[in-house]
Amino acid sequence: MKHYFIICSIILSMINTTNSDAQNDNSGNKRIVHVQDVRIVNYKKPPSPDPTYLENKSEVEAAVQQLTKAMIDADSAQLYALTYPNLKYAHSTGKVQDQQEFVEGITSGRSDFVTIDLTDQTIDIVGNTACVRHILNAKTNDSNVPGHVTLAILLVWVKEHGQWRLLARQAVKPQS
């Protein structure tokens, strides 16, 4: 991959000291610097992102949306389809669930999401692994007790056989 550099040519003139038009620089020394010309030489537009990366990013975004909908709908089949059997689903309390515990928690109503709003989402993809970060704001009804939760989330997705599936999730309480 070629690297292109922006080369700025700055021509400075009149770097000397005179009493008539010099300014103090707080050390008692006087100097004048005039910038006469600034040029950008040999600038080339950066290359467009890899189309595969953009396609993968779009697929990961869709997988996150599908997971969010499946969690709100308590859709057992979709939750299993979007996660690995060896899922590590970590809560902000430190509790870690496997795939079966995660799905049963959602479908039983012990962990009931009424609404989920995701903001500040970023996606980084390396090979077949994607790291997704976002802020989750949700209305909950865990075990029929209404509540609200705000969490910073890290999701690790892996693409296998053309499908993105959740391998790990870590939630923390966001910094104030």
C-alpha cells in the first residue's frame, strides 16, 4: 500500500529583529516571523474503503439490529441462531451466562427488555471478527418489575459460513 504525504511548503521571511515592527516574546527578545506562502504539494485523495469491509460492516449492523429485536421479542429461535453455543454473555454485575442461560433468561421474563435504544455505536472489523461498542438505553420489566438501564456494551461477533454470530458480550456501567 502506498502512503501519500501532504507536503506543506512554508516560506518564511524576514526572521530578524528590528525595533520598529518587532514584538516581545516575554523573554525580552524581539522577533518577527511572516508567513508568505503555504502550499499543499502532491496531495492525493486517500483510497476508498475496501468494499468487503463496507459489506461486512453493513452485515454486522444488521446482526446487531436482529439481536436487539430478538431480545425485545424474546424470540428463542432467533437468539439461538444469532449466538454461538459457547457464548459468554457478561452482565455489568459480573455474572456471566452461556448461550442457554442467556436465552432462558430472556424468554422466561427474568430479563425482559421492553425497548432498547443503541447510541454511539462503533464497529471495528479484523478478518472474520468484529468488535461492536455502543451505549444501550433500555426500558426493562425484569420479573415484572419496571426499570431502566443504561450500559456501555462491547460485543464480539465472528463470521462463520457467511453468518455473523455473537461470541461474547460485556456490559459495564458507563462513566458519569
